[in-house]
Amino acid sequence: MEIFKEMNKYGHEQIVFARDEKVGLNAIIAIHNTNLGPALGGSRFWNYGTEQEALFDVLRLSRGMTLKSAAAGLKLGGGKAVIIGDPQKLKSKEFFHSYGKFINSLGGKYYTAEDVNISALDISQINEVTKYVSGTPEVSGDPSPFTARGVYMAMKAGAKVKFGSDSLDGKTIVVQGIGSVGYKLCALLQKEGAKLKVYNTSPAKMEKAINEFGATGITAQDVITTECDIFAPCAMGAVLNINNIKTLKCQIVAGAANNVLTDSSTGNALDKMGILYLPDYIINSGGVINCGMEITDGFYDVNVINKKVDEIYDTTLKIISLANEKRISTSKAADEYAEGIVNSFKK
């Protein structure tokens, strides 16, 4: 991968490579855009197969954070960090202190928060050496309930457009990934009367969802092809591509995962198929709103946060309306909407 060529392609401002041999730290921090304010984005701890995979992931994720913050109405830019390695083997206080020092060296240009395989305890340990952290247990805490709430509200908005009512009662929803967000989303959906079909790489988590929510378990091979009203990818990204979407048997795609589509052509193809795609960074922004308002407002009020998260319902309708008006895909409409906000604040 030609790094500067990729930075130019996505419009990145800065990439930092962090390494500490003593603790086994290898991380990449990507700052995409700071037009609206300091970059906010979680730290993802993942055992990537190659460094190229990690770089590709952090570039896409950080750009998505810029668009997510802008669309959510936050005065924040976009960034992301990926830590390369096995979290089960590498995690320690010394490890996160070392990582926190790298974040601190950026002088507030980048704030981090929880992401895949990063816990509230990990965030607390990072916070011991840098103040450029959000989502600490002492303040806003776990962002996953807000992410789940935002996706739930967006689903209701999508249902209103596609089915004529925003009720999810009786709707069959496939949830791929039952981690922190996916589990809480299942709870909200089950409470409204949705019929759940679930898959997770962990059999124990699947069994828990089956027992607690009356869900039906499905196999990895059946996730995309299972008949349902809504498909909700809530695990890792790049779930849908131009080829496998031909096997979808749903009317709406709406999930908490980042970068659900491999490229823009997939979004265009979904539109032509008549499947309503609710852009991931529009609908999964609840967690960012939770962490972001802690930074920008300087105080924390859960009622204010929930009210802001519920506005994702209206933003989703706005994106669908824009797509219909311009006769473009919802993924393109979301990009135009968010990029318009970012570009209006060019330095």
C-alpha cells in the first residue's frame, strides 16, 4: 500500500505509528479531519493478519468518524486507532500507559474511547496518563447502550418509510453479532415484539440471546441469506459486497457495525434492488454522541444525551428523503450530507 496515496484518496491529515517493544505495543492512529474540532474515535484492539489490513481498517474507520461526528451535529472531527495484536496476551496497565503516552503526545488533536476489545478498565488506565479520553466509567461510561438506542430509532424510521409504520412489532430481524451493542439492540427489539434470529461467533453469547430473548439461532453461512424484514450487521465491517448482496432476503439493512459496505457500488446496487440501506455512520452514532458531548459540553447529562440520540430517527428520515429527491443511493446521500457539513467549516 502506498501510504501517501491512500491518505490523499481519503483526505487524511495525519497518521501516527506507535511502537513500544517493552510492552509489545504496535498501534496506528489515523487523524482524518479536524475542521469541526479535535478528532474523536475509539481504539480497536484486533489481531490483524497483516499490517496492511490494519492500515486499511484504520483509514476507513477514521474517515467514517469524521462523517459520523458531522452528521450527528458534533463539533468534532474524525480519527481512529488500531492496536495490532492479541488482546488476551498483551493487555496490562503498563501496556495502556505506554499507549496513552502516544495519545498524549498529540496534544489534544485526538481523543480516544472504547471500541472492539477495549473495556472501560482499559480506558481508565489510558486516562491515568492522558486527559484526551472520553467514555470513562467515572463520567459517561459504556457507550454501547446509546449506540444500540440510535440503531433502534433508525430502524423505526426505516420501517416507517418501507412498511408504512415505525412499529417493529412482528418484524423478523436478523442480528449478526451479539456483543455489547448487539445484545442491547436485541433487548430493545424484543421488548417491542420483534422476532429475532441471531448469530455470534461465541456459542455462549448465542445461547444467552436465545434463552433471554426467545431468539432463533442461525449459522454463519445463513446470516446473509436468511429471510427477514431487517438485516442488522452488528459485528465487524465489510459485511456486504457487490456479489453477496444478491443473496439477501430482507427489505432493510440497518446495523451497528462500521463500514458495512465494501464500497460505494454496493450501496448503489442495494438501491437498485429495492433494499433500503440505512448508512452505518448515520445510525450507529449514539455512542459517539455520548462520548462527544462529554468533550464538547464539558458536563454530562444522560437525559440530554438520550434526547440527542433519539434525533437519529429524524436524521435517518432526512437522509432517505435526500436520496429520493436526488435519485441517488442512501449511502451517497449520507456522504453528501456529512461532507457538506465538514466542508462548510474548512480551515
